[in-house]
Amino acid sequence: MADPDGVRLQKILSQAGIASRRVAERMIVDGRVDVDGRVVTELGTRVDPDVSVIRVDGRGCCSTTLWFIWR
């Protein structure tokens, strides 16, 4: 789950528009975030957003899939 070369979890949540970094930190401490099926409560946890499945309150978020729409 933890990737020493990854991105901090609160930064990923912030960039995804889920919450500000400070609010994301509170969500992590409250046990509302899980990565790959494991609840994360430690701040500073680093994960690879391209590989890890991140959920907030049981709902998936932070997909890095790019969609292209052609006209």
C-alpha cells in the first residue's frame, strides 16, 4: 500500500477536488479514507495514484484515467 516514492495521500485528495489539504488530513485521521481496501489513519502516507484504489466514505475517487472526446 505505502509507496515511498509516491504522492502524499492528502495531496491526491486535494488535487482531485475532494477537499482542501487540511480537510483531507482530518478525513484521513477520522478513518474515512481507505487505500486498496485498508483504512489509512496516518498522515503523510504516500501512495501511487496510478496503481492504488482510493476511496473516501466508501466511494471511489481520484481516477487518473484520461478521457478524450473526439468531434
